[in-house]
Amino acid sequence: MNARKLTLRAIALGYLLVILVAPLSLVVWRTFAYDASGAWKALSDPDTVHAFKVTLEAAAVAVPLNTLFGVLCGLAIVRRRFPGKGLVNAFVDLPLALSPVVVGLALFLLYGRTGWFGSWLNGHGYQVLFALPSIVIATVFVSVPFVAREVIPTLREIGDEQEQAAHTLGASSWQTFWRVTLPSIRWAVVYGIVLTTSRCLGEYGAVAVVSGSIQGKTETATLRVQEEYENLNTGGVYGISLVLAAIAVTTLILMSIVKPSEERY
Amino acid sequence: MSERAGAALSLGFVTTFITVVVALPIAALAWSASKKGAGGFWDTITNPEALAALRLTLAVAALAALTNAVLGTITAWVLVRDDFRGKSTMNAIIDLPFALPTIVAGLLLLTFYGPRSPVGVHLAFTRGAIFVALLFVTLPFVVRTVQPVLIELDVEMEEAARSLGAGEATTFRRVVLPNILPGILSGVTMAFARAVGEIGAIVLISGNLPYRTEVASVFVFLRIQSGDPDGAAAVAVVLLAISFAVLLVVGGIRRFATKHERP
């Protein structure tokens, strides 16, 4: 029994070591051991700074928008009946299962010169593709599911007795939402926001298609990594990757803090 | 604002948002792929390079998803039934592939399994590299679907089976496995979808050689870059169909599992 337990533990830990921990540690070590100054130089490059700014701008739109959508969508799916509910449900999940490149292509076709939206927008002087709006739109698309997917099971679990009690006691829907519903789903919302944010910061495939990757203009942080890789600027590749990895590790710590508190419901 | 107007407004926002943000781009994609008609569509996806990319993607994605079905189940079991120092750190690390930008994941693997590999495993620009990249990005799925089921599963059932004379293997096969199977299946299916669509983790390490290491996402990407979005759309629609199929399967598994849930 004990030998079996130890074997399984060794398999699980060994697997995590060779796939996750060792590669991450090696990148951290190589950045500092070989090319710390190169990494720093690349990070202070105006184009890199701009790339991080573009990433943050896209996230600054996508996260609040998808948080609002996620909560309202969760409420609609769990608490209401309406025509087309199955479709809404399917489309909310779709970005989880769909290649970001396909997302990028779909937006490319919709907002391109001859696309349904693109022909009108271009005619009125709005450039969407290869400009900031397309990056924002792509980021919003890929991060749609995360808040909704966290809120839906939580709403199901808490049931609607408390909400109905509030109603019976004369609370309006607005009051019920703020005083009863939101407090009981708040950790799911927080967890969803954390997931949404890291998805936004890490987006690559969809943005690579629609942004055009113009240096200093429409390059995001992840596209910058690829640019530096293609320019064989090792210090830059490692420096930017390390910053993104540091954000990811911070996210993991946040997630492990938020997760146990779900039990407080 | 009256109650009814508020409710209608929020429902209107939800349906408009999902239509504009997700459904319309998907419709535009389907429309574009259908422009050449069924014959043109068929010719595009059966072009040898596209077909090679699709075959490679499906095969390696299935292999990675199945590998993680086994290793993910073991990991989930260790997390729930074993106890040792550092277990909570291990639990947190599992989510790294969800939190890390995929392009950074690709770089990590290229550093460790590339030309300057410290362990002497040089996978860069081979199909092995694609397999490892897909293992990385799909690692959390099965762990995170099996873990909660194992937590809920009563240890006493397993102990009862053992005390009635069942060996470890029998206990696992007859008691544990039937309970965690829906979790494993939905985890594997989502992992498969994720692997089929992956690009960020693959693009740096695979070399993207046509017929050899070019996956479907990269094929679509390169088609767009070379000014053939309609050709890209045909292969993209195949990927879209796989995504919808996966969501249907996962939905089916979820319904089956809740219907057979013990109170």
C-alpha cells in the first residue's frame, strides 16, 4: 500500500517537474545568469514598453466588460427562462474550445475591408483591423467565458430561497442583487476576474491575426516576445517572458488565496 | 426604473453582447467558407498540405489528451488521497498552464527541450516538440475535473471494497473509476479541444515545417498571412466544427453525470 502511494506520488511529482517546474526554473536562471543586462535593456526599450501598454489597455476594456457580462449572463442562464437560452449557453463556452487563430480569422473577415462590419466602418473612416480596436475586440472575445463559468455553478449551488425571501420582504430586484445575490457569489466573481485577466494578458493567436504586429503600434507583450525571438534578441525574449511569467505566478498565488475562501459560502 | 424594464435591459445586454462579440464573427467565418460552394470547400480542406496539418493536429492532440488522462488522474489522486509537505504548492502549480501566456510556455519548453537543453533532449522542430507543448497546455484539465469528484467520493466505500477482499486494482476499477469516469471524459474532451486549437505554445518550438510539423492553427495563420483568408476559412470551419462537437459531448457527459448522481 505504502509503496504504491509513493510510486504514484513520484510519478505525479516527476511529471510536473519535467513539464512545468524545470523549464520555468531554467528560464529564470538563464535570464539572470547569462543576460540580465540584455533583458533589462529590452524591457526599457520604448517598443516593449508600448507593447505592455497595448496589452494593459486591451485588458482594461475586456476585464470590466466581461465581468459585467459574466454576472448578468450567469443570472440569466440560471434564474431565467428565455428563448435562445441554449444558444447563449453554447456561445459563451465556445471561446474555451475554439482555436484563437480561428477567432482571429472570424474577426478578420467581419471587420476586414469587405466584411459585414468592416465595409461600413472603413467607409466612415474607422480603422479596426491592424489597429488598437481589433486587439481589444479579439481580447474581449477570447475572455468571454471565465466569469460566467465561475458564476453559473455557484448560483446553482446557492439556490434562490434567499432571493425569494428578500423579495417577499419587499426588496426590489436591484436591492436583492446587491444585498443578497452578489455577496454570496463574490468569490466566484473574484476568481473569474483573476482568470479573465490572465487570459487577456496572455492572448496570442487571435491578436496575432488581427493586429498586424506593427512594432511600437499594434504589438502586444506576447507578440513582442515573438518579435524578439525572430530578431534573435535572447535577452529581450527572456526579459519579457520573465515579466509575463512573474505575472502568471502572482496570479497562481492570488488564485490559491481566493480558492479556499470559496468554502465560506 | 421599473423592475420589468431592468430585467429586460439586462437580458437585452446579455443577448446583444454575445451576438455581437461571438456569434456574428462566427457567422462571418461560416459565410466566407461557404462562398466557394461545397466543392471548393472540399478541395481546400483536402489539399495535401491542409490535410497533413489536420491529420497531424488531430493525432498529436489525441495522444496528448490521452496521456494527460492517465497522468492527470494519478495527479488528482495524489492531491486528494496522499499527504506530504509541499502538497498545496503542488496544487497551485497545476494551474500554471492556465495562467501562463502560451507563447511563454513555448519559450520555456524550447529552452528546456531545445538545442541548448541541459538534459540533452533535443526536440525542437520535431513532432515530439508539439506533443510536449500540448502536454503542457492541457495538463490541468483532467486534474481539475477529477479532483473535486475524488474529494466528494467517500473513502469508506473503497475501504469496504478492500475489507470484502477486493485487491487494489479491483477496488480502483470497480469502485473509484466508475465515479470519476465522467470527470475524466469531460476533462479529456476539453483538453483535446484546447490541444487542437493551440498555436502559441507550438509556434516557436515546432519550426512549422509543411507536411512535417505544421499544425492546423499554424496552417490557418500562414494562409491569412499570405493573403488567402477564404482558403484559411475552410480549414478554420473544420476546427470550428470540432469545437462545437466537443462542447456537445461535454454537455452530454455533464447531463449524464448529474442524472446518475447519488443524492
